[in-house]
Amino acid sequence: MIVPMKIITLLCLKKDQEKVLHALQEMGVLHITHSKQPLCMELNKEKEYYDRLQKAFDALPIHSERKTTADTIDVILEKVEKLVHQRKELEALCEKLNYERQRMQPYGNFNPARLSSLAKDGINIRLYRSPASRPVIAPENSTLFVINKDKIYHYFVIIGNVNHTCGYEEMQIPEQSLTEIDATLLNAEKELHSISRELERMSDGKDVIDETLLKTQEKINYLEIKAGMGSTEHIVYLKGFCPADKADKILKAPSLKDCGSSIADPSPEDEVPTLIRNPKWIQPIKTIFDMINILPGYREKDIGGVFLIFFSVFSAMLIGDAGYGAFFLLITMVSRKVFSKVPSTTFLLFGIFSGCTLVWGVLTGNYFGINDIPAPFKALRVEWLTHEKNIIHLCFLIGSIHLTVAHAWNAISMMNSTRVVAQFGWICITWTMYITAHTMILDATFPSWGYYLLFTALVCVVMFTTTPGQIKKDWADLMMLPLNIISNFVDVVSYIRLFAVGSASLSVATSFNEMALEKGINSIFTGLSAAMILFLGHGLNIALMALGILVHGVRLNTLEFSGHAGVQWKGIPYRPFSKSQK
């Protein structure tokens, strides 16, 4: 559920500004908006310091053993920055040397200083290269020697006692010979290795930097709020959003008794942050929302519950294998024990997906791509689900139910308006499109009552999409009706992807099984080969399935369903002004 918000405005004297801010920070419930652009020198310095800390934190490797260090943060930061600067210079040097080595390798090892000495005596030696397909000819009064050649270039030198010119690509003479380049490169790589060891030794300072990062981020937030407050000659003020059930915590706080305050409901023009509180059974879906960084707007619908239910069904159908489901469930249970600090909702989410996949795989009779299964597993299989046409039919049915839920939800939110009838019309259109898809793709007969259903739907949508007073504003919606109906049909048909991806996953698993076992297992070598093929094949299939779930399972909820439900995912995260949490 999206938590209702209140707008709270606070005014105080300038001398009380810091006391008020510290009190709000301790309460940690007010999402503050800036009254002006937060600009000040101290804020800029803290941001620069934070960037330095972050770069130092990233430069230090993660150490398996947690140790403490006696060095202060300033000492650690100075040492790390110095090492990082040296490493950057050495990496640039190595890149330059490797380029020079590759460029001069075809010409062999020679002393560049000797060429310079000859040039002073009037003997000019220049290095060239030319495409292998082009013949090379020495210029007049000069001698040409081909040093090397490959499939792409001829590498040669031209020697003359005059400044000859030609149309070949000239290669600049290096400052060092290949031997010197290799020696310099070796020394640079040794220094880089030494720097890496030193950074590894300093990894115990990573926790110190992490603590300082949190404190610095907290200070930056504080300075931004302070600099962003509105002000007059003697008074400063701020405005923010607070959950309605937490408003009294601010308005009645003893530490804010000297402040002037006001409370109001957000207006349609206000950009209100979104705070979602859901029952425990819905909370696992937050993992998906955070992963793909989506959030419904304050005035939109929280579809978390519907998302979780249908996403679980979609995931099961996209994977479609009981063996994989059992494997995922086992991995989830083991991971829960190993990674005990990870939020439990993440494992609960994967447990739900794994359980649904296991059930669907048992019903369809698929176990690691094997269809011919023995009893008692065969008795659990539903024969109706083993036919492709039935699965396709089921996909259209699930899609129609999914979109019907969206329009029914819209209708409930419009219960006091005549536009609720238009939503009933869209539900009728959705089921008309279901019948149409069933007819066109599965060669069924379009029922006669389907025409009455379509006529009823069109009347409801045309007559009640808008009101007579709003016809000038909403006439475009009526003009787009034909395209919206076609779009509705496309949305229903798009649920066939559940069958297509699930069928493809099954085919991949079956193909690798046949590939591994087609010649039988009659020796240790063939056994190992079969095991390797099965491991790599099913591993690849699992990776493709994970991608399919993120692409198709998420899409059906965030595009098809959300488009019909009117959810545009324009939410602003609720971030209250509070102390940083590690």
C-alpha cells in the first residue's frame, strides 16, 4: 500500500536553525525538499572529500580477515592516493611501452641512438611500412631493404644520403631499442606488482574509510538541507513530506516547540515521494523493484501483490522444468544458510519462484528435459498440459485474466464516476480479443455471441470514456480508440511468449541430453564427456532462463499490465532526513 503523505512546513529563527535540523535528523521521518538551490563552499569541500574517500575505498581490495589499523583516516587516504597515482602513471607507461614494442617488433632489435649518429654523418635511415598488396620501390638515389612482412604489411627501411620522399607510411624511430623497452616494461610491471601488494597490506583500512564515508555522506545531507532552506532576514523555513501517521511526531515534538508549523494535504502539482508498506507476503517483490529500479508514483497503484502472484506464475512457465525448480530450491536453501546477512525477503522470493517452477514442472512432466518419466512421477503429470495448443490457450487465458484485473482495479478506483462503465467495456474488449486470438491462432470458431460482446464493449467505451463537459479535452482518446483496440489484441497475444520461451528452454535441455547420451556411456572418457556436456548445456540453459525471466516475466507486468492499470512508474523514493545507516 502507498502510504498517504502530509506536507509539513516549519519556520524558526536563524539562531535555532541547527538545533531544529538536528532534531529532525534524529526523528528521521521528514522527506525535505529544497526551497532554493543548495550552494555553499563547505558543501563543495565535503563532496570533494567524499569523492576522494570513495576512490580510495574502491582502490583497496576486500580482505577476508577483518583487522584493525592504527593509522588515522588522513594517513590512510594520503597513502592510498599516492599509491593510486603511482599505479596510474605506471599503467600509462606500460601501455605506451607495449604499443612501442608492438610497433617496432617487425623491425627487430636495433639501437635508435646509432641511427641518429648516422643521420649526423649524412646517412638518413627511415622506417616504413606498406600494404602487402602494394609493391615497394626504392626512391631515386636511395636503397630499400625489406626487413619483415606478414599478411597485412611489408616492413622496410630506406637508406639514402639525401632527404628522400615517398608515398609510404613512415614509422617514427623509437627512443629505446626493443631490449631497453622490455627491460623498462619488466621494471614497471614489478613496481605495479609491488603497489598491488602494498594496497593489499593496507586493506585493513577499508573499514575505516567506510565509516568515514558514512559520516561524510551524513554531513553532506545535513549541509544540503541547511543550504537549501528558505530564509528571510531573521527567519529560516523548510518544507517536506511526512507519512500521515507520523506527522504528530514532528508537530508535537518538544524540541520543535519554538517553531512555527503548518500541515496540509499534497496538491496535484506537488511531486510527492512514494513510501510503500506491504504485508510480509508481498514484501519479497521489493527485491525485483529494487533490482530494476522502478517505483509507482504517489498517485498511482501499488501493484506489488498482483506483480508477485503473476510473476511467480510467469517464471514457472518460462522455466517449465521440475528438475530446475528443485535445483533452484536447493540452492536457495543453502544460500540462506551461507549468506545470513542478506535480507530474508530475497531468499523468500527465490523460494517462491523455485516452488512454483517445481509444481509446474511436475504438472507438465518435465525433469531436466526428460519427458519419458517413470512412475510415480508420471501419475502426477496432467495430460492436458502436454499438448502445445492447450498451453497456448492457457497463455491467452492467463493474459486476459491479468489485463482484466488491471481494468477491474481501475473500475474500483472510479466507482463514483460514470467512467467505471468504460472500464467494464475494456474488460469486454479484452475477452473479445481473447476469443479473436483463440480463433486466429488456434483455428477455433468465433462464437456468435462474441459479436454482441464486442458491440457492448464499444458502446460502453465510446459513451463513457469521458463526460460531455470534458469532451473537448478528451476527444483524442476517442480518436485513438481503433489503435487502442489493436494494441489490446497485441497485448493479449504477447502472452504467448510464456509458451515460446518455455518450449525453447525444454528443447535446449532435450538437445543437450541427446548430445551427451547419443553414443552411450561405455568408458570413463565417454562418461566424463557426457557429464561435461550436461553440465555446460544445462548451465547455459539456466543462464538463458534467468535472462528470459527478467526480460519477459518483468515485461508482462511492467508494460502490458501496468499500461492497462495506468501505472507509469514515475515514483520518487521516500528518503527522510536522518542519520546514515551502515
